[in-house]
Amino acid sequence: MYGIAVDMGASHLRFVLTDTQSNILEESREPVNSEAGARGVIAQIRDGIRRLVPPGELLQGIAIGVPGCVHPQTGKIFDANNVPGWREVDLGQELEDIFHCPVFLDNDANMAAIGERWRGVAQGVDNFVFVAVGTGIGAGIFMNGSICRGSSGSAGEIFRMNVDWTRWEEDFPDTGHLETYASGLGIAAEGRKVLSTGNGSGSSTLVEERDARYVFEAAQSGDAKAYAVIETSLAVLGVGVANLVSVLDPELVVFNGGVVRGSPQLLLATVEKVVRKIHPRPPAIALSSLGDKAQIWGAIHTLLDPERAHGIRAGRDAAAKEAPL
């Protein structure tokens, strides 16, 4: 009995073949063809799954973490801002029609939080926030031992959090307020303003324009302007986390994502300093122990135990069709 776990990141797709004992049997990784739009990305996911299914075998289930909101009742992805034209897409139902097996979807940060609580640094922690800082920024929230999705699946979409009240009347793009300051996209954009070299020229792809690695590389080489961009972005991130702490009162905040891996110790030190300044009794702040597999482990856990993971099943009658792997 086989299942497929999919990590649909902002820039890459990862596919994992697993069994009922949660063993990772095989995996593949490829860039997301964002420019192909929703239909092209769905075809890419379909083909990636097919390549991993053993010949002659039927899948028992598929679980996917996606960079957007998944409605808890319908299972539709109503926003994936890294794929142009992706609105109200029923990815899960389309894959169920193709592979004839249950398909579970969730926001990527939610899926990673589920993985972190199952196998990572948040094991046994009932109240914590998983903050993913990569190309974009989002959060998975556990409250009283359960994942919190909100009424429409938008809980944890902190990329829209306003960290500068003087800009409240501005029309921000789909990247939102906090993401403009404290994500790979935001750091890359600020880097292009102050650095003479890097990515994001007029001929760059959408993925390249959102990649902040060149700013971290410049900072590590001693470029003071690059370091200042990163330091400012991390301070703003700290303010965003302090706001989360004010509302949710978690016992732990866990960080993961590509921006975190760019300078993990500087991120921890900066965020801790800001949060401690604002909160007299701040929560513990830690790095994920699962690295870039947090979302995959969350998807595998959802496949194996959808009831405990509160898996969102594709289709209009999702609640009636839930079944474990």
C-alpha cells in the first residue's frame, strides 16, 4: 500500500513515495513551472506523481501542502500567489478523478506545523506557531493540540499582517504587508535597490526575481548594505512574531524556510531581541529540527492518520469521504 506526499513550494515541487510505516521509499524534486499557470502546474503535479507510482500499483492516498489557502469545507485552493491565475482551483478533486484515491490538501505552513508536532521540535507541545519564511511568509498555528485553520482556511496567513500603520491605506499586491518586508521576495526586492549585482533583472524569471540568496551571499562577503537589508528585514519579522505572541500566547515559536537557512543564528538573535523587548515573558523560539522535510512529514502524517491531522479531503462531500491510508 503506497501513498504520495507532495510539497508544492513557491519555487520547487517535491514528491515522496511512502508506505504504511511512514518510510520514505523514493523521492524527486523539480522547479515549479509557475509561468505555465494553474493548468500547467496541475499537469506537472500529475506527471510527478505518476513517475513515482510503482508499475501495476494503485495509490491509497495523496497528501499535498500548497502555498495558499485551502477551504476546510470544499478543499478548494482559493489562492496560490506564486502561480499566476490560480483562483478557486479544485486541485484535489482533479487528482482524485485521475488517480481514484483520497486526496488531502492543506496550506503548506499548516502541513509543516503538523509534521513538526509529529516528528520535530514541537512534539508534545499543544500551543505553538510554526513560521515559514521563504519566498513568502506564512504560519501554521496549533492551539490546544489542534491545527487552527479559521473559517475559510486563512488562519496563519500572516503575510498580510500590517507592521507599519502609516501605510494602511496603500494598495499592497498579493504579497501583502509583512511579506513585503520580511520574506525572500521582500529581501530580494530591497537588495536590488542597493546592490549593483544580483538577480532580478528585466530578463529574470518569476522564481529568480524572488530569490534572496544573492543578498545573503553579499552580506557574508562583507557588504554592509546587504547586511543592513537583512538586519532590517529580520527586525520587522521580530515585530510580526511579537504581534502573534500578543494574540496567541504560544509556548513555542518554530522557524523554518529558505530565508531562515540563509542566516539562522542572526535570525534567532534578532527575533528574540525584538520579542523580549515587547513581551516580558516571551515564548521559546527555536529552529525546526526537520529542515526542508517538515512539510513532507506533515503530508505523510495526514495520509496515515487523516482524522488526527484533521485532513482536508478534496470534493464537496469531503467530510463524508474521509478514510485512512
